[in-house]
Amino acid sequence: MAQTLESIRNGVDTNQLFGTLDAIKAQPELARFQFRARNTWLGGAHNRNHVKSFYGALQEDATRTETFVIDAGEPAILCGTDTGPNPAEILLSALASCLTTSLVYVAAARGVTLTEVSSTVDGDLDVQGGLGLDDEVRNGFSAIHVSFHVRGDAPAAVLEQLVRRARERSVVFDSVLHGVPVTVSATAD
């Protein structure tokens, strides 16, 4: 009896996943990407992000036909009008999303079928720093806590190992944990 390997696991085409890994191993320059977001202020604390184009695999990508739009704002208690999540909440969402995607890819590559993945991400923040009220208080989060609930066809110890491996592979987790050089420039008219 011939063995048939399931090529779609957790919604991931594992043949494509392993093909991508093999292509990058053979030609490492394919791994260099530049992702982009464009932002426009709309008034008050309301601004809008547009995400569409990126560079990857040695070329400008043209596969996205639509632009992703993410509005940002602030809650009323921080002088906003709730036009969208605030930037700190978007960062927490990006962290949760990246860890989840990494987890799903790792599980698919290791032959584990997931039936449920959910997470809660909390960020502790003292706004005195960002508001300029106390120079001794950090502007950013003082701590971020991520808690996963995972179910699948593997023992709990294996599922927990997948979460640890996802943490090791997550781009956003690495960027938050280790920091990244950021340059800010401006043109003014």
C-alpha cells in the first residue's frame, strides 16, 4: 500500500513550504525582503496605514491586488475618538499574529495537525513617559505577556515545544525582544 503524504496541513501547503525552504537554501539572496507600510494622518489621533507592496525573492512583488488598510487611533481616555486600535495595540496584535503564524508553519512542517490556537497578549505601559510627564518613565511597554492555548493531534509536551520553536522563529518577537535600529527622517514644507 502506497503512503500518501498530506500536502495541506493547518491550511499550509507543506510542499510549497519545503520548496521555499529548499530554494532559499540553494540561493540565500532570495531571503532578503523589505516590507512597507504607508501612513496618512486623518485628524486628531486618527491615522490610516496602507500595506500593499513589498520587495522579496529578488523582485518587487506584484501579487497583491488589493491594499490592506489599518486605521489607528486612541481611546477617548487618551484624547482620541476610538477610530481604531492604538499603535501599541497594533504592535501587540502584530506580535500575536506573527507568533501564531510561526506556530502554524512549524506544526505543519513537523506533521502536527492543530485544531485550535488562541492567544492573549497583554502589554504593561505607564503613559507618563509617552505623555512627557516623567522622563524617568519609559515611553514603551515595561513588559509584554503572551499566553497561548493550543490543541492538536500531538501530546501537550510536543504542542508546548512547537510554541517555543515558534517563538524562536517569529520575526516580530525577535524585533521586540532584541530591538532593531530605527531611523526617522522628515521633510517639511
